[in-house]
Amino acid sequence: MSLELIDQIGHNPAYIWELDEDSIEALKLDSFNQRVNRFGSTLFCHVPGFPFVSYEVESFTGTAKGVFESISLTGMTCALQCDHCRGQLLNTMRQASVETFEQVLNDAIASGARGVLVSGGSDTAGKVPILDVLETLKRAKNEQGIEIVIHSGYMEDDEIAALKDANIDGIMFDFIGSEETAKSVCHIDATPVDYTRMVATCKKLCIPVMPHVVIGLDWGAIKGEVEALSMLGELLPDVLVLVILMPFPGTPMENIIPDLSQVEKVILLARLLNPTIPVQLGCAKPHGEFKEHVERFAVECGVNGMAFPLQETLDHARKLGLKIKFVENCCSLVYKEIS
């Protein structure tokens, strides 16, 4: 039955909303088995050691915090002021500016960082000033040999091409499947076609690309996620990262948590539509019982890994026959473990 369902969903992904619990369970089992057959039985658990994130489980005895840093090129400044964030994600990063970035980066490396995520707030066009620190990134990569991933924001083809010589380890950006959501929530005039072009350009230039799909971005509703996953299933990025809307205090969505059952179906759909590429559950996800349930479901339907998993998730994964491997870097870099 599940193979027939998979075929139906392949032709019409939205069909997943019509399925009953038994059908979902059958699909989960099939997608889990396919994942093990294709990728093996290792669940990659990413613990980058961000200084502002506390992580303790019985199964992990890692190195000190700061082994993988995140740096904001714009400090706390973001012109877009997306309704779900309002720049608060920048609070969790080392603060820098274009002018101070090289010193901040060198300080992080001197403190033991072996990798770095470079991000920041966007201007009104959705751009993060990555190209303004391009030469610094090149030097750090060539001379220090650290892992470098960037959260780029919106980029044109020539801007992406400029990154080629920097030899970065990956480029990440939110892939928004609804033009209306991009405009109303993120205040950016970008379309799914634009994000499709960005992925395709990265692939053409052989720059590792790891688009993020934010589940529930439009005030908790599922709007555009199915379309985004369908497009990505054809584009074949190096890694697909799923994150979930988090209720940040002080934002218009501070009391919004997406419906768990709908989130789970999106995760399953991501696995089904992207069987040949790694699918990861990223850092951003609501805490508490929601986190426990969604991580359990993600493991059962065959994600390749996740960031900061709960001990309960690790225990359940082992019961399913999976082997746990902790990796102290960003979950978007899982392609290095699998390739």
C-alpha cells in the first residue's frame, strides 16, 4: 500500500493532507527503510557548541563550547524585521560589523573555533553583506583551514558566483515556497522562482547549497512548504534542512506554535520527495513536549540527522536500530559525513 501512496504523493504532494493515521504510519515505515537502505543506519547528531546554547545529554561528552561559532555581520541590525524573528536570532551570535569582522573571526579561531557560520541581518532587499568580507573569508579558509558556511539571504547570480573562489563549505538561505508569505511575513519581494534560481546557480557552480524550509512560517500555517519541497525534490540540493517556527518573545508571533500533526506531515513529505539527498532537522524548533514528539517522528520517518537532539530521541533511535554519531558542527555540513 505504501508504494502506491508514495506514487500518488509524487504526483500530488498535497494528497498527504488526506491520509489517515494508518496510511501515515505505513509511509513512515517505508521511508525509514528506504533511508536505511540508501544512507545506512547512522543518525548524525550535530552539536556545534554554540557559546549561547546549553546542551547536555547522557550520551554526549563533547569538547568545550565555541568549537563552532556563529557571527552576525550586522550586529543586532536587520532592516527586514520579519514578523517571526524581528532580529532576535542575531542575539545568539557573536556580534560584529563589516569593519570588525576579521578581528571577531580571528578571536573566535584563537578561542578554539574549528568552524563558523557567517550570517547577519538583511537590508531592505534581503541581502546580508557577505561579499563585503569575502577576502577575509578567503584568507580564513586558505590559511586557517576552518569550515565556513554562510547564511546569505537573497543573492543574485553574479553575487553567488563571487563566492566560488572563497571555497566555502556551504551556502544556506530560507527557501520560501509562497510569494505572499515572503512579502507579508518576511517583507521581501522575492518569489519561489528566485529561490529556485539560487539553488540551481549554486549547483551549477559546485558550491554546496543547503536551503532551509521553515515549517509554519506564515503565522503557524502550512503555506508554501509543500510547493518548496516539491521544487527542491527536483533541484537536488546538497542538503535539505527543516526548521520549525519558534515563538520568540517580543515578536508578533510570540504565542504561535504550529500544529504538531501538520508539522509532522511536512517532515514526512520532505523525506518522501527528497529520497536521494540528506534531510536534516535543524536547530530551530519549539521546546518542551513539542520538541520530543517532533524529533521522535522525524527519526521514525528517516531523517539523516538533527541538531541538539533530546536524550529521549537518542534512546528511541537506538531502539529502531540506528547508530548515533555526534558531530560538532552545523547540521548543514552532514554531506561531508555521508559522501
